[in-house]
Amino acid sequence: MSLAGLKGQSLLPERRHEAKDNADRAIAMFRRILTLLDPTPRQQFAVQYGVKLARTSGAEVHLIGVIALPVVETTIDEVRELEDQGRWAFQSVMRQAREYAEREGQPVTTEVLAGPPASTVLRLVAARSVDLIVISQEGHALDHEWRQVARTAPCPVFVARKAVVEQSTGPADHRTARSSE
């Protein structure tokens, strides 16, 4: 048969099925997504990307805030006061993140932990078998501790930048319009 006789026909129809199977496996490769939040409103890009990815892959989303405790000697009362201040600072951010996820139809869990940020996150990643960590490029998220998480995590780490998130989830006015329905 000549090449002219094959015009419009797939040379390898079974390849289409292989490609679809590979795409399905790629989408399903994230089962547990950990989104790290800081107590500033600018962490929204990490939440938006984590929720969008979870919706397309059927993954669980865990929203985590870490209260950084000092490594110097402190009294238990000072530690408790730092934890109380940290929980208060994260309260609004966690509520907004949960509300966004719920509007998008994605169940999430939220948790605020206290301790050295990098080691606290890495212990949680191991304990929960996290497949992906999402960190916002905005706010404090890329400070030394989060860079250490990115370097030593046993799973991929995605740094959510505004341009990349908007490419994936659409412009902010589109997200806002959908959220208000």
C-alpha cells in the first residue's frame, strides 16, 4: 500500500490508547497534595494551584501552616504564647483557603503545627505519604526554611507563581466570578 492510500488514517491506532493510558497515569500520580501556607493573604496562588490540581487528579489536599518556634531556650509559657499568636495569625488565612476550596468543590483538611518549619513539614510529608508539596512564591514562603524543604523533600515541590497559576486556573477575575456564583 502506498503512503497516498494511508492519508487520513492513523499509522498506529494502538498508540492513541497508550497515550491516553499514560496521560491518565500522569494525572493520577498525585494522591496527596500538601499546600504550605504562611499567615499572609498572598499565599492564594499556592491554594489555587493545589486545589485545581487536586480537582483534576482526584487528590486529597492538606492545607498546613507552621508556627516557627525558636531554637533558643524559652520557657513553656513563652512557647504557648508564640503558639497562640501563630494560631491567631493563621486563623483568617486558613478560613479563606478552606472557603475557596469548598467553593471549588474540593474537600480539604487544615492544620496548624508548631516547631522548626522545615523539619516539621518533612515529618508530616513522610507520615502522610504526600506526593506533592505546593509553596507560594509570594509572602514568606520562599524564605530559608521553605527552600530547605524544597531541597530535601522526598517528593516534588511546586512553587506557585502568579503567572503560572493564572495559566492553569484562569485570570483572577474569572476565578472570582466563578466563586461568587
